[in-house]
Amino acid sequence: MLGLSWPGWLANRGPAGPAGAGSLLLAGRPLLSRLCPPPCCPPLPPPGDLSGHLLAYLSLSPVFVIIGFVTLIIFKRELHTISFLGGLALNEGVNWLIKHVIQEPRPCGGPHAAVGTQYGMPSSHSQFMWFFSIYSFLFLYLRMHQTNNARFLDLLWRHVLSLGLLTAAFLVSYSRVYLLYHTWSQVLYGGIAGGLMAIAWFVFTQEVLTPLFPRIAAWPISEFFLIRDTSLIPNVLWFEYTVTRAEARNRQRKLGTKLQ
């Protein structure tokens, strides 16, 4: 059995059941099971298929993105980040709706019979990652205002990050086809839907929500939870660095004066 290549091995393994080959696919995968327990984990490729294993872990990228957003919101509490996460949630809702309207099945049963939904059009992983990548791309080039004195390294970092995001979206989409969860058309339309949703949500955020952010940040509940609005600050990273450094030096001077 292991002499066949992946995904040929998966396609020719025979019927899978609770005690069949489909169950064996979920064995020996402690890390994947802890990060994303069945039924949402991708099937584990056979030993020796390094690209298959890498793609299986890459298909968990949406989980890590969500964890990153929750962490960012807890420690930064910035309105635009909260809005970004809200757009991702709306994107997932649209994907669920489209899936249940079209009702196109996945290309393969077997290990996918226990997946949360049997419908595969469009791919939710593809739609999620392309929404995240396209929105981030627009944010980097339109929201982070270009300045005449922008340093070469700042611009290079922006280009490299954008290329990395788009590459990650493509690899996650490809992994869904490689792991037999989706067809090429399902990941293609998922990517198109995610990209269109990202553009629409970015325009809505900039034109409708951003002008409201100062008012929302002034609400008593926002002040209680320390929610802030940084939409008028072109380079938040540089702003936080300079303010923190100035405050640290000021406190150091005060401490030195007290010790004299």
C-alpha cells in the first residue's frame, strides 16, 4: 500500500470506515490532532511524502491566523484589527451560505466523510486565505500611506510581506486539492469570492467604518476596555516606538533626579 504515491495511495486505498484505512489516516498524528482534532484535520500523507506533510500543516493556516488575530486584539485592542476580524467572520458566513445554495459535493469521500459539511463549492480555506491576503495587500499599499521619505528597507519589507501573503494563499489553496478535499474549480471560485469580499470589506471599512472609529473609541465601554483608534496615524509601529522611547527616557530622568 505504501508503495503508491500520494494522493494515488489515498484514491486506491479502498473503502474507509471506523475500522478501515480512513481511520488509519488519523493515527500517528499527535501534533495535528492537538492543533485541529478530527474531523477538521486533513488526512496524513504516507511516510516519505514530505511535500504532502508540509501541505497538510499549511492547510491549518486559517487556525493560526485566527489565533494571531485574537492575540492582537487582546494586547492591542485596535478598532481596525477588530474590523478586520469581523470581515473574516462575515466572509466565512458568506462561504457557508454559498455552499448550501450550490450544494456541490467534495471530490472524494473516504477521510472527508466526517468533515463538518459535505459541500465543497467554494473552498472555505481558499476563500479565507485569499480574503486575508488581498485585504492585507490593500492595507499595506493603500492604508499605510506612502511617504516621500520612506526608507528603502520599509518599502522592501512591504513588498516581501505582500509576496509572502499571496504565496501562502496559493499554497493553502493548492493543499486542499492535493489532499483531495476540493477540486481546482472549488478552490478557484473560493479564491475569487475571498478576493471580492476582501475588496468590498476594505472599501466599506475605509469609507464607512473608519470615519466612525473616533466616535466608537470615545464610547464609555470602549474606554473601559482600552479600545483605541489609530486610523489617523500613518506608521503605527514608528509612532509606538518613538512614544515608548520618549516615555522611558522621561521616567529614567525622573528616577535619576529622585536618587540624587
